[in-house]
Amino acid sequence: MNLYPLALRLTDRRVLVVGGGAVATRRVPALLAAGARVEVVAPELTPALRAHADAGRVTWHARRFAAADVDGAWLIQVAVDDPVAAAQVSEAAERARVFCVRADDRTAATAWTPAVTRHGAVTVAVTDDGDRRRALAVRDIVAAALEDGPLAAAAGAAPGPVTAAGDGPVTVGGHVALVGAGPGDPELITVKGRRLLAAADVVVADRLVPGMLLGELRAEVEFVDAAKIPYGPAAAQEEINRILVERAQAGRFVVRLKGGDPFVFGRGGEEVVACAKAGVPVTVVPGVTSSIAAPALGGIPVTHRGVAHEFTVVSGHVPPDDPSSLVDWAALARLRGTLVVLMGLKNLPRIAARLLAEGRAGDTPAAVVQEGSTDAQRVLRSTLREVADAVTEAGIRPPAVVVIGDVVTALA
Ligand code: SAH
């Protein structure tokens, strides 16, 4: 059978979905993503469909199908198991000359949906002559190639609408993406972060960015190692800002890759401000932060039912007694919940001493996770009273997070 492939522009067009079960649940999101005005006819809905209806994203007619439902529809999706009921819908669709997709028997319908994979601006749809598994297999091969292979850069080249701090879509000229690379395991970058990385003309990376991610860059990509900029920290940040703005203004797509999440002690905010001042659009792609991931991979949940209803993430790079410290250590000592300290190894003796002096119990469980999510990961368990000495004794090195609270022993 010769199918005629076609892509539909469904924005604001009425699409009728008959059925409210599992199949409809899987079909409706893509229709909504295409902007369709979805009307569901079904006596009952799954909770997920009910949520769409409650939020006003779909219109629900809580009854069985009636022939008049097809009137004014541009497309009909039949998502009912009962072949007699399904045939009734497709006959009505046929009479009204509306294309109709049938979940129960796709060859009995006037249209069927291809196997699809989407990568940024590129959508690949694979149809078949009746052997759905073959279409799915081909789709999977293409998807893998778009993810990793030589096609990745081509598909990623248009990273889609870019927003400047929440403004409308920007499509012209160069731009910057501030991408969280995750805590260390190269697989812990987000799908979007990886796609944008594959499309970058320029990559500016931090010290803590997983090296494996950088090994995948195309040869022609300009790579800037931010850790090697030879000034003090303040001047180096100015220099990074300058590089981001200048490359973007030259029309290039710059990915600023940062360890963990860009806005958790990552100075991402300063770079957003610098770009905004220069009129350069910025996309922010959040990352998996080490403050949650490193404890998790060390076997410590930052919250746990009945144990901790809060977790607080603080930077320990300024000692507690330093006048420039912005952390209220006395308040933190009064918390029952979890305290996660980043950049705190050097000052750990003073941090622990201060928490004890302010009243946190000495036998509060404490742990340190070094290089979480990497092959070099180490976990040390102790108590607040003893953790600083234990760290010295064990030779724990940065980067490491310190976790203080009863969650440390919650799963132990
Ligand atoms: N933006 C990063 C944090 C930057 S501050 C994030 O969201 O994860 C750098 C600190 O993060 C380090 O000093 C250390 O405390 C922590 N850190 C980063 N990666 C880590 C890892 N893999 N394991 C443990 N701690 C890590």
C-alpha cells in the first residue's frame, strides 16, 4: 500500500479524540504540543486526561460517541478497544471526509501515525507497510544517530526558540546557552544540555565539567578552558563574560558549560546579567546539582519521611567567623533538617565547631561525599563532633559535599 506522508499544522484546529483510556492518554500530549484544540468524547477519563481537562487544556464530553461529533473536526483519533464502536466512528469520519486514525486496527483507518523521534528543530517520522516493529526499529536507529553520531550537530544546529531571561523567542544572531553539566558522571547532563552542546560553535567550560563531555566536541569547535584564564577570580569572571558576549555578537552559538547547576554557586547569574547588558540572548539549561546528587549517590536522601522536612544548601568557602560571611550559622545550628555544605572542606573544622557551639548536637550524623557520581567517588560517615578530624585522617579531597543531619543514617 502506498501511503502519502504528510505533516499537519493543527494549531487551533479541532481534533476529536474518541476514548479516554490508556491509548488516548498517550496520544493527547502530542496533539496538545501541536497546538490542536482537543475534544475528548468518553464516559470516563484516566487521571492524566482528567488533569488536562481540569486545567482546561482539553474539552471533555462525558458521554459515548455520537455521529455529529465528527462535524467540524480536522482529524479524528479513535482510541477505543471495541472494534464495533471504533468502526462506527470511522464510518462517520468517512462520510464527513475527515481523516481518522484508529488505535484498534490502524489498517482499517484513513490515516495512521508514524513512529516519531524529535531532536530540536528536526522531527523524523517513519511509516511502514504494516510492520510497525520495523518502523520503530528504524526510528530507534535514527534517534541514536541524532543523539550521538555525525547527525547530532546537524539536528541540533537550530536550538529552537531562545529566550532572553524569559522574554519572547529570539532567533537572530548569536546567543549563549548556560548549561548545567551535572555533578561529574557525563550521563548526568540533561538531554537538552547535551543537544545544545552538540550544536555549539564555542564551548566555555569550568574545571568541574566532566571531561568525557568535552571529548565529544567536533574538531572545529572553539574550546575555552575557563579554569586556565590567568587572572584572579574577579578578573577571570570579567574575562569570561567578555568572551561570551564577544563570540555571541560575532554570530556564534556559545555554550557556557558549568558543573552541577549553573545557578548553585556557579556565578551563572553574573553571566546572564553581562549578556543581558550587551543585548545577547541567553538560554538557561538547569543541571543536576551536586548538592542533591552527591549525597544521593552516597546513599543519603536529602529529605526522608519522618526524618527531615527541609534541606539547606550553604557555601562554606567563607569561614563562619569571617565578617564577609552571609550565612547565619546560629540559625542553621537550630535546624532539625539536613544541612548540605558545598566548598566546605577547608573550613570544615571551623564550621563544625561553630554549629556545635550554637547548639547542634555532637552526635548528629555527618557524612562527606568526595567526587560524587564519578569513578573516584568516596563516602565517609561520621558525626558532627568527629567529622573534621575524620576527613583529615582519610585524606578526603575536594570537590566534596558535607551532609549533616539524621538523613545520613536514614538508609544505612
Ligand atoms: N554548581 C555546582 C556547584 C559549584 S561550587 C553544583 O550545582 O553542583 C563547587 C562545589 O560543588 C565543590 O566545592 C563541591 O562542594 C561541590 N561539588 C561539585 N561537584 C561535586 C561532586 N561530584 N561531588 C561532590 N561535591 C561536588
